[in-house]
Amino acid sequence: MSRPRVVVYTRARCGLCRAAEAQARREARRADVQFVDVDTEPRLADRYGVRVPVVVVDGVEVAELEVPPGAVRAAVRRARRRRRRARFGPRSEPA
């Protein structure tokens, strides 16, 4: 089964961004994590503006600016469950 994808959109010299990066490293150990500087691409700079950091897990924005403790971990867990259900179907309850 493939791992959830976590993308942290950041910018240079951003204290909140550094904190979000460290938190994503700690909380997303069972996911593939990527850090993207929005200033490297005009389209991203336009989209995210000053609301960085933004954390996205499997295409779903889960946090911006300040990332609550446990938010990345919980989002990765939800993504893993969604992937498992998509692959194996919903769990059936015993009769």
C-alpha cells in the first residue's frame, strides 16, 4: 500500500514555516513528506500568498499558519484509513 503524501508549503525566513516543517517530520513518519518553498513558483506564491505554512495531506488542506499539535499525525491516520478502505473495502461488522 502506498503511503500518504504530506506537502508543507513554506517560504524562506518564516519562523512558523520552520516550526511546521519540524512538526511534519515528527508526526508524519508513516507518510512521504515534501517541503515546497512557494516563492520558487509564481503560481504557488499567488495561491498561498502570506498564509504559509500550509499543510496538505493527500490533497486535503489540514492546517495553515499555525499547525496544532497532533494535526498532521491525525490527518495522516485518516488518509491511511481512506486508502485502506479504497483498497480493501469497508470493514464489515460481525453478525
